[in-house]
Amino acid sequence: MYGKTSTKDIIASVLSQKFKVLKTEGNLNNHIGLPFTLLKLKDHTAVVVEMGMNHFGEISLLTNIAKPTGCVITNIGTSHIGNLGSRENILKAKLEILEGLNKEGFVLVNNDNDLLHNWAEQQTKYKIFTYGIENKSTYMATNIIESEDNSKFEINETKAIVPIGGIHFIYNATCAFAIGDILGINKNKIVNGISEFKLTSKRMDIQLIKNNVKVINDSYNASYDSMKAALDLMSKIEATRKIAVLGNMLELGDYTKELHEKVGEEVIKNKIDILITVGEYAENIASKAKNLGMQNIFKFDNIDKASEFIKDNIKDGDLILLKASNSMNFSKILENIK
């Protein structure tokens, strides 16, 4: 649900059970990266490409290069809302992917996202499949059992395990199951592909460091939706103290203050023990949490000062979340405190 790259990787893992797969490496998802990927096409029988955008017209260009036979739209959140102005405009920009879709192609959307749900209900032009947990969908995850490092569930009565914790990876796995089923892969092989999925570094990477301290390194990027998901996962992991180290979310424009404050509400909701913020925008997270009664809040203007504080104050059994936009370089915090 959150993260095109993780969804792309788990779809590729499923498709590799039947096809020779070429996929976008890393996040090479722009007008340079996508053609670069397609130029590697040789004897592959399936291609999974990621299309990124932060302005109108960018996915239009990419989809007309790729000419997809199937499209997946995972989420309409708040990423890039500063550039596009509203979630409705984000939907419009992402729907540009349909311009290059093969006439016989299909569209798969997350049916639990409000804007995608409403869009799919109104469509008659496209061959649409849906996936979800809450709303009745073509492919539904049920009987969910979550733990720290995996989730067990059923998709249309087929049992599956995704080897990463967090509800958002159940969405991603359900999406991948749908793609595999639509393309005629045996269900047992689909489930195997989901179980073999490997996470890209800096994305929900849980590490054990000194003094029995666990660190969730999710520092690759950040939006309100992914912050919310990371804090939700944190709430489900047992620890002596839960410490959220949160930095700036970028490209939010006029929504910057509001969305950072909403993250502050999630900090309270998920009963985080200590909040550490880094950066000017992230101060809004701290202010909101303080207004809602939280006391253990520490604010820093750079990662070196934050690292020094964390290193001096971590205790046995702590769980630490590192989450911010990529340019904040939060992985350096992990290096500093190891």
C-alpha cells in the first residue's frame, strides 16, 4: 500500500515463479531510469517497471514509453501534494498511466483507498480488479495474524506469509497475489513468491544492535501515510521503551504544517515513549505531541546532535524507529549509534 518500490519488488518475486523477470532496480523510475531499464530487455518474458512522478505529465511520458499490459495503482496519499495541490490532482496525475495501457490490458487498484475505491466504482471503460482488507474486493486478505517480522493471512482462502511485519506489507502481498493470479500463476507458486520476497535496504529494515536495542531503519523516504504505517508497526513490537526519531517530510507545500502535526497525533495514538525530531518541519510533530500531553520530547536541528543524544541515552531493550525523507540522511544516525 505504501511504497511503489516495495510493491514492485514483491510483484517481481511472484512473477519470477513462472517468468524470466526484468524489473526496475532501486528507484530508477523517471524519464531516464525507465528507458534505462527497458534497454536491458533481452529474453525476459515479464517486465515490472515502476513509474514515479511529482508533477503532471511525467507518468504520461513514462506510460507511453512502456506501453503496459497491466497497471497497478497502490495508493493516493499526500506525497508530492505540495507540487500537485490536492489528493484529487495526485489521482489525476497517477491515472495518466492509463494513456499507454494496452487495449486488452487490466487495471488493479487498492480498494481501501477512498479515491481509488470511488474511481473504480464509476468505471466501465477498463478491465478493473481490486484488492483490499476492509472493502469487498476481487482479492481480499482475511484472518490476519501480525507479528514483528512477518504476517500470516489468507487471500481468497489461500494461506500466505509475507516475511515483513506491518499491515502495509499485507496490502502489498495481496496486490502481488492478484497480479500472479490474473497472469495465470499457480497459487502455490504465488504464495512461494510472496514468502521469498526480499526487502530493499532502508525500508522497514529491523536490526539488532548493541545492548539488545532494535532499530527499525525506514529512512529511505517519508510521507504522512508511511509515517503512520511505521508508527503502527512500532506499536505492535514489544520493547522496554519505544523511541521514534522522526525528521522532515518534503514536497508538502501548503500542507507541510498540517501533515507533520498529523504525524504528532499518530505518535500519541501509538503510545510512543520518547519522541526525537530532527529538522525545522519536524518541529511541528513535536509541538502537536506536546499539546496532546507528551512530555519526553527532544528536538534537534541536525542528525549529528540527534545521534549523540541517542547514543548517550539508549538503554537495553529499546526499540528505535528512524524515519524521514531521504535527503535527511537518517541512515547516518544508525551508523553513529551502532
